[in-house]
Amino acid sequence: MKVLLDIKDNKASSLLEVLNGLPYVKVKPISGEKALLIEEIKEAVENMKQVREGKQKGRSARELLDEL
């Protein structure tokens, strides 16, 4: 299982120390930009689910291209 944690900078080192001490946990820090990208992708997937369920209106490809 993979988990993304958002930890305050002043608390991160102590938590990372604990996690690194567990033999069954692998710790791999990621950059802020990568974390933001992951959050944006998750939001996009959620929006797509809502469009498919009819809870949100989608845009046509033409509308998207016109916006660019």
C-alpha cells in the first residue's frame, strides 16, 4: 500500500526517523511539485467520475481546444 502524507516541516524529521526504523516500511520523500501533481491528477480523476455519473457537466474536445 502506498500512502502520501502531508507533514509540517518541523515535525517531518522525527516521523521519518520512526518510519525508517520499521523494517516493513520504505520511505521515499517526494518534492512539493510532485505532490502537487499527484493531487491534481487525483482531482481530475474524481471530476471524470462525476462526469460519468452525470453529477457534473463535461466539456467537448472543441471547447477545450478553443480555450487553449
